[in-house]
Amino acid sequence: MSSRRWRACPECDWVTALPVLKAGESAHCPRCERELVYRHDAPAQRILAYAGSGLFMLLLTLPFSFLAFSMTGINQEIVLFDAAQAMFSNDWPILALLIALTIVILPGLFLVAVLYLYAAIAMRTSLPGTLFLARMLSGLKPWLMTDVFLLGVLISIGKLTGMAHVEIGWSFVAFCFYVLFLVKTVSLVDADWLWFALLHEPMPPENARTGATATSQGLTGCPTCGLLNKNSEKACRRCQASIVAPSSFRLQATWALIIAATILYVPANLYPMMTTVTIGGTIYSTILGGVLQLIESESYVIATIIFTASFIVPIAKILALSYLCWLAAHPQPMATKRRMRLYRMTEVIGRWSMIDVFVVAITVALMQAGLILSIYPGAAAAAFAAVVIITMIASMTFDSRLLWTAVGTTEQGADTSGTIEQENYGR
Ligand SMILES: [Zn+2]
Ligand SMILES: [Zn+2]
């Protein structure tokens, strides 16, 4: 038994002994090529710098003017929270909460948790609540949507410049830096380093071997910290997260979520996303209707982005997940790497569909109850937001390890030299 750090690939379940890594090096799964670990250089110091700057910029985005617009003598100025406030005052409290959570509250919580945790690690002291926060961090990552919101703001500005004069405020400038620092912090926070720094690495279970799946040995990789555990243990020996062995129950849950998203996709397309009331009358624009209006006004780039994010991506994601679920129930011993690429794609692209919901929120906030025209959010915005969230949860519940159950155990060489102590875990 080597004293190396062992991992079961979270996507294909293959057990590997990690090599000793230097800063800037990464280890990949020999079977499905998923990156298992990337060793950052002096992560604690850099994360503290980025997270601190990000939190400072977040505080700066709140009080000042975010966007201002003027049209035929009417001036309107909004702060960041007005995007949520506009939804709230139009009787969509759920959408208001969604915007406040994904843009300000969860990212703020993430940055504070990161500062607290990494400060404790850098000072080599133990502070209360660190294990809970460390478990929470990886779960929060997909729900931080500031980058998607920023693209939504840029699209809203692009849409409105045709009919009004739009100016960006100081708060918007701070917001851009906030997004930049947050994205950098998220990319640097990695569970492998974090848990090693907090609780070091316990030895792998006895009789575990590399070059086979964990399931075939009665083992499971911890979804939170990566440690290899026996299935008989209910919680991870290191981080105390619950251990989930591959099961058909999760496949049923994914199917149920796909069906729910498909049903909601119908009202999301039939009802209006936005209602525009002018002196000349009322215009209801659905997702596709909005795209056609953009094409008529020759905003081809914006039309393409909205059409892709709101129409193609959700359908493609529902189809891809259905196909993967079907494959998981009928495993075939071939071309699984390509399927893994499909699966990874469904995980990455889904959140970008939220763009149109953010565009509606910003447009409504800017053009609320104007004298010449008013814009209101439609029922489709809520249905569509639900589709995006449900498909995101569906790809999280999908257990890609099931795709590999029929794939043979072609022997992959595992280098087992070196020990845990030799690794450079610089702070
Ligand atoms: Zn793998
Ligand atoms: Zn764990």
C-alpha cells in the first residue's frame, strides 16, 4: 500500500494514485481525462487578495448610480438593487429573490466565507465553523451568476441605445471589477488543496487498489473533498459530507427534473417575457417574438445571443440530458469520452441561459412607469428562470459514473512512487 493520495474520478469512478505535483501542474483521470487536481502556486495569499478586493468592489457597487438613461427630457437613474426591486414591485417576488441571491447575496457570502477560511489557514489557527464553510463553498459555485448578469447588462444597454441615451455609472464600473475578482477567486478555490490544508490526508482504505472502479471495490469518492471512503461509512472520514454511491434513484430524480423543465418550457415560450405599454398600444413580446423584433431593428449580434441562450441552449440541454439518462440506463462499452464531453458541456453552458431574465429585469428597472412608455415583466420570465434552474439541478443530480458501468477495465498504468509528505502544499 503506497502512502500516496488516492482519488476515485468523480465522473467515471476510476481509482488513481495522484502523482506528486509542483505548482502549475495538474493530474488527470487516465480513463476519462477529467482533471482530478490542479496545483495552484501559493493559493492562500492570492485568494485572500482577490476575495478581499472582490468584497470591497461589491460594497462599492451598492450605493452609487448603476445606469442612467434619458429620453425626450425624462431622466431615470437606477442603483444595482433596482433590478431586483423592479421585479418585486411588479409582483414577482421570486424573481426578485433570485436576482438578489445570484448577483449579490450568494457571491457576497462566498467571498466572506473564503476570506474567513483562508485567513484561518494562512494564520495556521483553527476558527469555529471552518469545516461547515469549506463544505458549503463548492456547492455555491454554480449559483454565482454575476458574469451572466454583466452580459445581460451589456445586452440591455445595446438594446436601449437605439431609443434612448444610456450612461453607465460608477457602480457599474465597480461591478465590472467585482465580477473580475469574483471569477478569479472562484477559479482559485479548489477543494483538494483546501481540505488538505484543513485536515491533511487520511490513508486510503485497506485493500483498495488502483486501475479499477471504486464501486467494484465497495468504495466511493467523497463528492466534497475527494477522499476515498468505504461504502459502509455513511459520512466522509475527513469532511463529514454524506457519501453517495452510484444508484438508479438519482437517475429517476434526473428524469423527473428533465420532465418538469420540459413542461415549463412551454409557458416560457407561449407567454410574454416583457410587455411594453406605449401611447400607441400594448406590445407583448415572447422569447422568439423578442428575437424577431431585434432582427427587425437590425441588432443581429444581440438577436443571435438571445436566440442561442434562450432558445437553443435549453432545448439542447434537455435533449442532451435525456440522451445521457437513456445511455446510463442502457450502458454501452464504446465512445464514452465523447459522452463525457457532452455531459461537461451541459454543466457549463446551462447558467448562461439566464441572460434573458436579467435583460428583462434591467430593462424593466430602467423603463418603469415612464411617461411615454412603460415596460413590465411577463409570466414567461418566471417560467423560463424555473427551466434554467431545474435543468441546472438536473445536470448536478445526473450521475455520470453510471455511463461507465459497461465499459471494460482496460488496465491503465498507475505510477505509485512518492508520498503525501513530499508534496509542496505552499500557502
Ligand atoms: Zn475519470
Ligand atoms: Zn470528504
